[in-house]
Amino acid sequence: MSSHTIIPATIISGFLGSGKTTLLNRIMQAEMGLRFAVMVNDFGQLNIDKHLIANNDGRVLSLANGCICCTISDDMVGQLEALLRREKLPDYILIEASGVSDPGRIARILNYPVFRERIALDAVVTLLDAGQLPHLETEFRQLAMTQLEAADFVIINKTDQCNATQLETIRRDWLFPDSRSFETVRADVPLPLILGTGAHTPLNTEFNDSEQHRELFDSLCWTWERPLKLDVLRKLLDELPLGIYRAKGIFMTQEFPETPLVFQHVGSRGQWKRCEDTAPCQESTLVLIGRRGGFDRDTLLQRFHALAPGAAQGHSHQHTSPVS
Amino acid sequence: MQNFESSHCRRPAQGCADIVFKSGRIYTAEAASPWVESVAIRNGKFLAIGSDESTSGLIDEHSIVIDLQGQFAMPGLYDMHTHPDLALAPGYAGYLDVGIPDPTPDQVRNAIVDYATRNPPSAQNPEGWVYGHYWVRFNFRKAGIKPDRHWLDSVIADRPAAILDRSWGCVLANTKALALANIGVNTPDPSHGYIERDSISGEPTGILVDGAYAMIHAAMPPTPQHALRRAYRDMLMFQASRGVVGSKYVHVCEHRLEALRSLDVAGELTQRVEASISWQDDIFPVKRRWQLLAGERFYYASDRLNANSVKFHFDGTHESRSTYLSTPWEGETEWRGHLNMTPEHLRAMLLEMDSKGVRVIAHCTGDGASDIFLDAVHYVRNKTGMPGVRHQVAHSTTLLDENLPRFAELNVTAEFSPVGWIPTDFAAQRLVLGADRAQRLYNFKGVLDAGGNAVMGTDWPVTHPNPWIGFEGMLTRKVPWATDDERFPGDEICLDDAIAVMTINGARSMEIEDIAGSIAVGKSADIIVLDRNLFEIDHHGKIYDTQVELTLLEGEVIWDSQSRFAGTPRAAVWSEAPAFGYC
């Protein structure tokens, strides 16, 4: 599995006024017990308790709880290199892309060979302002397309500023067939779903979120005791229902009997990784997290079962009753 | 007509002028007699300079006499670091342009098929590469199509194809293109970019990000000759219209030299051009580099064109914090930046190039890089003595104060580029080099006061090719069109010094100062006539939009906006110039 030095990162994108700062403040105040490094356009916009500020050299703001904030610059590569040279590495990197920028550009930089062994992009989250979207001029339309094409999660925010018909038009014009989206007011999204805080590893499906959010989501866990056929498995996981927002699994396959394969699905993007340095395990495990009622459990269970008939078992639960 | 001079075959020293400019305010850039009223030109050289009276006897019926009526004239300008090919040639290459604002995958498909049909494989493009822009990832996702080589193979499989995406962050290549570029499972990623792969099999998906598309460029045919030729030609027209008579076109290969040579042969090389051969393959491959340096460069040489010069990137850029500094970067304990060559490698290369008479132009943005470069020149001078070849520190964004006298001592030019000494947002990015370096950024004054040769370059397309913007900026350290009083850190220089930087110092950096760069009897008749007298106007906001009415190189009229030579046998080479943006 991932070495502890790999730092997850989330890129938050969207036009000015779409709710990026609201979302960032929500994350910062959720008390997740993580030391965040936050790269923002203007840290004056963040709700930071002055008493928390341990040091401010104009470029980097250090907080008493171990978090740091810095102003994002054109020199993303240099800034990330500097971040990784710090004595105390952050647990999580949050990057607020400027309102007029392409978050895909930042995502690509995180994938450069110099960074990808140290930082793992968890997700690009793009916020849309439901009130603003229908009125975009050409140039901004193209920018919105650029911001959406890189998105793993789409948050249609400020839904109180449009009616049901407008919302439906937004969904039709702007979402992709595989988009995982949230519709919110004040960017109130279930944070554990959009942040890769490790809350959904196969061994830990516990949620740390409000009751209100918890009731909205279901999880499903499945294990197989014999090696699976990779091509059939990949096809199945490529076609996860839209109601599934996150998935993580570790698999033993017939094709790679000595090497466990790790699968992670965030929003609309699935990723595989070969774990060369991990010993083969006895069983394969998959955990899915999705919107309650957003996927057909029976069909999924049947497909899981069909992967290795007679040797599979699974369980599902709602988050009010976590796995023990 | 060939009428060369030699020891025993002199053109008559006496005789009448081909052209006489009279009644002007002519600044010569010669300390002994900075101002004259008239110049007489014969056989491409200044025959006489002085008062109207002193040249009047040189006029006969064949002479063309231009009455300047008090207008200001001065020597022509020098842009000592610029890249017209990189700025223009890709746009002129005739690559695929889908030409629809938000093309759907089907529209991209149709455009590729149509382009491929209209552009079959040819002698210049034997494999029939289809290269161009662009596709839109949004529309692929909307259509539920994965943009990968399999999709592109379904459009065109028998010819290599590579299409840029709209945000220009990646290129989508088909299987054939990947094969020709030798991109496979085991190909290592470049450092600033990557080959997107299937994470289990390692097979390339066809998406190549940032630095990785240089691998496609390396496999493609070189930029077409017609595009390079047009790029240089447009720049020559533009520069003639701005009074430029000498340039260093930095980074060339055999194809670029061929384009320049063809313009030279056609009589359209309206400047003296030093074309600097790329020492590295980091911008484009130079397949004949060693042949060129062994002597093939002389094939391209003429009195207007030479390739006795190499250019290399010694350190990096401030954007990637790879500028190599003399002390760690701000906020760092050890990181000083990055050098692309060790000091030992540099010394060996410099010694070899110096012995061949080849100028080394070293990209040194950081004061640590130029310190090592000057050390290497010191090593060479110790071995082979002074003066040697006048090498060049390129960019010189920041220099150590201790090094300022070494430019004169070691016979090295300090070239300042791009135009970052005025407070634009672009220039402000250089301030990341730290507060204590801010005052020393682009230190023209420091080099000049220490007796060194300072020149400037536009570094187009990094900054605009109009040299007058940087010229004014040297005098004011202000943005010419700004209404506020914001200054860029560092010292201004005076007008006489700025003119020297733009003229005679440029000639000196090309080692032609004995024949060009100022207005003196016997020197090449390179002169420009302006719509304003630089000595009689405010500097701020008044110099950068100077209009050049006449440009002469070797007595040849290359630009004549007022048609003073129209209808004579000396009509201007160029009658129009491209605009290249706002200036």
C-alpha cells in the first residue's frame, strides 16, 4: 500500500465567487486533525483565527496547529519543491486554483516524475455557480469547460439561486456521462467524500462527518478468496454506477499472482497501481462508497459474485452502522 | 557585380558620394565628435562626415542628396538576443488547425481526415505526419470518449498523428507516432512532463504531457523551410522598420541557417546576423551540430551572416527556481538552482570553442552561473591569452558586484534580456530572486561604470521585438505607457550610454566595432533617421514609440517610410512591415 511519505492533494477550482473559499474554510474548520498545507490566491480570504498564527513572513503563514498557508505563485514547480523540502511535511495539500486558471495544469504538474512519488493527486474539485453559469460569454464558457474537463467531482453550488428547470439545464449542458456531482448551497458537501483523508481504506470505512451527511451515504464491502481475472474486473470497475463516489480495493489476480493490485476510484476517475513491494495477500477486498439509493446494490452484488462464483462474500452497510 | 577591395586593388578613395544627408542633427556615438550636420556615403561606407560645407564638394549628378531639415539621425540599433523562428515559424508551418471554437470529437476526426487527404506524404514529410491543434477534452468527456491512441488510431492509423489539446498542456499521439518517437513501455519520462501510461501494463496511452511532447517534435520532420524563411523574413522587415541593423538570432540549427542563407542569397538579409548554433537539443534537435562546428558553418557565411557562435543554457529560469544563484534561494538552506553543465565540462568546451574563433553565449540568469562562466573564461585567458573571442553572458538578470569589472578584464559582453527592467507584471516575477538582489537586477550601469560592454536583447517572444521599449526603459526603469510613477528597482543610465548600449556596444559584441556601430569615416554606412530628436524630448513615454523614417545598412536603403528614395535606383528593400502586436 501507499508509503506514508506520499501526501494526498486536492485541487479546488472554479470561477471567482463560485464558493472555493467557502469550501476551503469549511475544510480548515472541520478539525480533521490533519496538518494542511494550503496554497491559495490570497490567504487574507481565509477565516484564520489571529491567535492561531504562529508566524507570518508575508509568503508563508504558519499556524499553531501545524497547518501552513501560502500564496500560490506562477512558479508551481518551485513552490511544491520548497514545500517538500520543509522539515515538517504536511499531511495533506489543498490547492486553490485561481478563478481564471486551468486546474488540469496543476494536476499535470503533480504528476511530473519529480512529484508523483511524493504527492498523490486525490481529486480535482470544480465548483460551479448555478446562478452564473447560464450567462457565461464565449471566453468564460471555454474557461468553464477547461475547469470542468479536469474535474473528478463537480459541485453545483448556490442552487438556491436557480429554479429546477435551470438546474436541469445545467446538468444537461455541463455534466459528463460519468460526472460525480453534488448540488449544494454554501458548498456544503460531505468532506470525507471529496477529500482522500484515508477514511475509506478497505480496513477503515468509518466516517467522521455530520449526522446529516452520514445518512446520505452507503458503503458496500466485498471480498473474494481466490484470484480474479483482471480484464473482467477492470471492465466492471470501469463501469461503476454514477452513485458510487469513491472506491478502493486491493486485488489478487490470475495475471499477477505475485503482485497485489490496488485500485482507487475518486469521483469519475479510476486508478490502478501495482504493489511490487507488497507481499501477495490471501484475498481481494473492495470498498465502495456511494449515495444512498444512487446505485442498485443487488445488481452490483451479482456482478461481484460472478467474478469468482462460490468464493465471494460481502456486506454492505449504511454509515450509521459502521463496520466493526 | 563583384568589386572587392584588397591590398593592391583599392576603390578610389576620392570621388563623389552616392548619398549625402545634409542639414541634420546627426549623433555619431563617437566621443571625439558626437554631433555632425552631414554625412556622405559612397560604396556602402561613410566617405565624409562634418558640416554641410564639408560634404558639399562630394556631390555630383549621380548623388542623391537628402535634406534632413534638422531631423535627428543616429547609428542603427542592435538586438543582441532574439528568436524570430521560435516566435513565428510554428504558426507559418501549415500544420493542422481544426478551426472550430469548441470542436466535438467528430469534428476533430473530420478535420484530421480532411487534412490528411489534402496533405499526402511528401519529400519534406515522407512519413506523412499529421500535426496540429486542437481537441477539447470537455467534449470528449461529454461524448463519453476516452481521448487515447486507440481513438486516434480509429481516425488515422497508417500515418503518424499528434494533436495538441486546447489548453496546450498535452498532445494526443497515435500508435504510429509513438512508435516513430520510440515511446514505449520502457521509455523514461522527461523531468518536466510525462508519458501517460496504463498504470498496470505501463503501455503509453497516447497522451504526452508538457516536456514529453518534445519527444514527438524530435521524431517529426524539422519545421518546414518555408515557415522558417517566412519567420526570419518577417522579422527582418519588422526590424528594418524599427532601425535595427544587427541581430543575434540565438539558437539555430542547419535548417535555420539554410533559411537565413536563402534570404541572404535573395538579397533580403537586411542586417548583419550572428546566428548562434544550439549547443544542446533542448529546444529542437541540431542533427549537424558537430559538422557545423567543425567547419560546415562557413558554407552559410557572408558579410551579413555568420554562425561563429554557440548558445547554451547554463542555468535555468526563475519560474522553475533553477536560476543558479551565488547563495541559496530565499527561504532555502541549500538550494541554489540548477546548472546544466559542470564547471569542468564548461571549461573544456570554452577552451575548444575559443580556439576555433567561436563565440560562446551562455544563458546565465543567476549570479552564481555567471560567476562560474567568468571563471571559465579566466581559465581560457590564462591558457591562451587576451583578447580571445569576446564571449557573452546572456540575460544577466542578476550579477555579483564583484564580477562587474571582470567583463572588461576578461573581454566578455554582458547582455541584458528580455526587457525585464521595467515594472510590468512579467518583470516583477524576477523579484523572487530576493530583496537584496532587487537593486542589482539588470545592472546596465554597474557593467558600464566598470568599463564593460553592456548590450540588450528583446529575447522575443519572451518580450516584444520592438527594441525601443527596452531602450526607453534603460533611461527610466518605468513602463513607457504607464501613467503612474512606479519604477523598477536598479539604476537608470543616461541617454549617451543607452545609445551606446543600443549601437556601438552591439557591434562590439559581434566584434565588428572596427567597421560598424557608429558614424565615422570609413565605417559601414549604417544610419537611421527618426521622427524625433531623442535629446530634445522627455524620456518617459516619449522614446518607445519613436518612428524610424529611414534605415540604411552599408549605404543600402532598407526602410524608407517617407518614400524619400522612391523612384531612385536606391529605393528601399522593404516597403511594409508586420506589426507583431501593440507596437
